[in-house]
Amino acid sequence: MNILKEMKVERVKEDKDKVIIVTTGAKYIVDKSGKTGKISSYQLLNKERLLAAINFNYSFSTLSVERKDDSTCVLHQEVGGGGAYLRLQINSDSLIDIYSCKELNLSFSGNFLSDYRAEKNGNILLIDEMGGIGIYPYKGLKNIELINLNSKEWKIKCTLDNWSRILVSVFPPRKFNYTQSFAERVTHHSSWTEPYPSDRMIEAAGKYTNVLVLHSMIWQGKYIRKGKMLKTREDSYSDASFCCFDYLPVSEKELIRVVKKAHSLKMKIIPYMSPFYSMAKGKDFLDRVEDVLRKYEMDGVYFDGISSDILYSYQMIQDTRKLLKDKILYVHCTSDPLMSSNIYCPFIDTYADYILRAEHIKSFSNEYLRYVLSGYNISNAIGYICYYDYPLEFIKKLIDRVLSVNARFYLGLPIGEREKLLMNNYFPKLENKDKLRRKR
């Protein structure tokens, strides 16, 4: 499944009074007829509805479409003379990217009651069971006022300086893949004493799952490269294999063995490669992903974070998806890119097959499970819970709650008490839920 093919700019229609841009997940009506510009933002998937109107402080009288294709629509408007301009770009994932050379006063008028609200540094996320909207002032924010966010007719007023940029996301941008959410089941192997799982471990995991994630210990860190053995967990952190520039296996022979064994059991296999931690950035990092995929016949890649910058993360995940095509992209992002456990970017998450969240969070609400952990009707990436240090009783109580929001548990290797609990309680329930779905 190539996620890029699931989202597109479906239609652009322009006349003297308005421009209508339709994507897979949204419709934007850009009104040029008034004294000031206005964009009405509609959600299309699940239910067609107006989410919010965005009012600008200057006219759209000369706004025009400069480019349109399946992935983007770009509009231009002169503002203030002297070459100053407004740039609007609507992408296939239903994101509006607004860039203005002139001071920008925006007023958002809401038209739905959110069940989940989160805000940090002017970034705002409003979600209900069917979808929602995210507002992300990236550059030049001077002031923001939030008015009645707990009502249907909420308002947000923001002032941005010259040369400002703000992103607006309507979601979900694509449909949820129910089949994938049941058919693909994930195992993580993570051990600094035993970097590569044994054949027996892989066989045990293969009874429950069919996607194997190998963690950073498979790569040479600074200690391993100098021939020093790791004796303690502290050594593994100092070895810093998660930060490496070149991804060189601790044992190429063992890595090849694991890949062949997994493939013999019809399991897909993906390695740890983190753009967040790696010393390789941008194209350097992507080149290394491509090399590892090709050389070791990997079926995708696991990202431990991307970055703490929205636009870098957005570009990196799009470029990675273009590289992977229909291979698996699995992303851990408990806090990045906004360094918050409560607010995130559905327009970034949607390029991943799976999103892993809730690391070290051992107490959270049903709202967190539904609207942060689960991507259902939001990004529509499949949400996984990062449970490895949770108490057993807490995990047991979470199983039904996680399944109820269309999120998932992975299986950990080596197998311990937590994993045995999931084998006995979670996987049978997941199987029953899948059977009920197929009967409908």
C-alpha cells in the first residue's frame, strides 16, 4: 500500500469570485469577492461539514492559481506593493501552508464542538470523533487569543509579523485501513546483550506477529567501532548506536541470518534508523536509509522520532514515504515535533503506517487514548502503545481500552511477563475483533 496514492488534490476550480480546491480529505473555498479574504475549510471524509472559516485582514481581489497538480495547489496574491506577497499552498494531505510578507491578522471562526483540545505555544489541536482541525503558527506569531474553545462557535484570533508562516490542517486526510490494522502485527526486539534475536525467538514471535522491528543495538556505536565490549546498560548508552551517522551492523552475518529467518516465516523486517538522533541529516540520512533497505532486503524502516521542527519533520516524512513507496514506515513520536505529549501533527503522522506513542506515560485519560494514541479518524495512521515499562496490572486494564479506540499493542522480545500477558489476553481479543469485523 502506497500512502502517497491515497491522498491527492482532486480538483481545482477558479473564477473571478472564488477558488475551490478539493483534496481527498478536505474542501477549501477561497472567497475573493469581499473587502477581505476568506477561506472556508470543510472536512470531507466521514462527514462533509464546515469546520472553520479563516478571515484575513486584506483583500483577495488579485489572488490567482499559479500551479496545480495531484500533490499541490499554489496561489499568489500581491499585498502592500513593492513585491510583497501572500502565498497559499494546499497539499494533497489537506494542509494549508500560509506565507505572508505583510503583517497578517487572522480570525478563525469555528463550526464544530471538539471533544479534545490541546494548545502549546500557539499551536492548537481541536478534534472530535469524526475529525478536526490543527493550527500551527510556524514563524512570526506576535499574539494569539483563544475564545470559547469549549463551544461549537469557537474563535481564534492571531496576529503574525511580516514574513510570517502558519499551517492549518484539516483531517483525516485519508481513509483508515482496517485490513492493515488487523493483518499486520508488530514485534519489537531490543536487547543490548543480544542485539540480534535467535531463530527460536523469531519463531515464537511469528506465532503472533508478522512485522519484526530490530532496535538500535544492531548497529555499531562508538564503543563497538573501537572493539570495546558492552558490559553494562550505561555502556550501551555511551556506545550511542542510536546516534550513528553510518549504519554499520555489529555483525553483518547475524543481521543477514535474522532477515532470512524472518522472511522464511513470511514476516516483514524493519530496522531502527532515527532521523531525530542520527548524526546524518536530510539527504545524508535518506541515502543511508536507501542503502540499508537495498543491501539487507528490509521491508521498511522504524523511526525513533523525526525532529523538533515541524517543517523539517514534514519534509523528512514525505521524502521517506516517496523513497519507501509501499514499504512500511513506523514512527515513534511520543513528544516530537512540538515537544509535547498532548499536541501533534496529523498531517505528518498520516505518511506513516504506524505511530508509536505513550512512552513512560503510565497514567492517562480515555481522551489521551482516543485522540493522541489512536490515529483513527485523525491521521488514520495505526496507533501503537509503548508499554515496555508499564506495570502488569495496568497493561491488563488497558487491553480493552486500547482495542476500543482501534489502537494496538506490539509484542516485545525477549519475551517476559508483559509479553506473556499480551499473548494470553490481548492477541486472542484482537483475533476475535477481526473475525467480528469480517462477518459484518
